[in-house]
Amino acid sequence: IIGVRLGPEPGYEQAGWNMDPDETLQVAKWLVQEDGADFISISLFGHCPTHITPKHKEAFGDDAKPLIQVFREALPKEQTVLMCCGGIQKASDVQALLDMGVDMAVTAKTAIGTPDFPKLCQADPNFEVKDLPPWTPGFLESVKVSPPFVNFLTALRLVKTEE
């Protein structure tokens, strides 16, 4: 199984990532052609799952679609698993992605601070994460994050000092 993670929205120029959303869509199409990538993982970099790019808002106005929906419509569902991450903090975010045809909602920071997020979403369709980064070391310890990982998160500025 081969997959590729793509970030289709400008905003991380300092890290060297500055692909236009339409360029990224074309790359995704190329990657899945003829027994290519089995999955595409789209990172919305913290935008909400229904994010519409400024470029598409300007070009299509009220007809603009959420970016992840544009990807789903362009990539053959029977051939390509579509995953999405970034800004998923509520059960309704997961449902919005599923409604747009995404096969998997993927969490990162949400999973760190709320490791039982999937169970909480299944139990309550109105669930929302309350503890968002930056976290305190004490909070991270309470959700059983290891000290080396806390150090890593601190370097990413996701940990604040105890208050």
C-alpha cells in the first residue's frame, strides 16, 4: 500500500511548502493514475474540514466548494482512499468529512490531547474537544503523554509552562 500526504493550501512558505490548491489537485490526480497511490491524505493545516480556499472563493463565489470535496470529486472513490487531517476537533467535523465522501478523518494534535476522541465522537455527535494546545506539562501527563514526547511537543511550541 502506497500513500501520499499533500498540503494543498499556501501558508507554510517558511517550511518550503507553497503549492497552489489546483496544482496539488493535479499532482493527486497524477499520483493515483494507473495503479498508483492507494491513498491520498490531505492536510488542511488547521483549517476546518469545510474550508474553502481564498482562491476558489474569488474564482467561484457562492459556487465554491470545500477543498476536500473538490479532491473527493476529482479522485475515483472506487480506486483511491481519501484521508483528511487538520482542524478536526468536533464530532461534527468528522461527520462533515464523511458527508463529503472522505474515507478517513485523521487527527494529530486532537489525538494527543484527547486520546479517546473517536469513542467520544461515537458516543456524542455534539462532542467538541475542550483542551486545545498549547497544553501544560501537567495536562499532558494526565493523558499519559511520555516525557520525551512532551519535550518534542515543547520544541513545536505546543506546550506552555504551568500556570
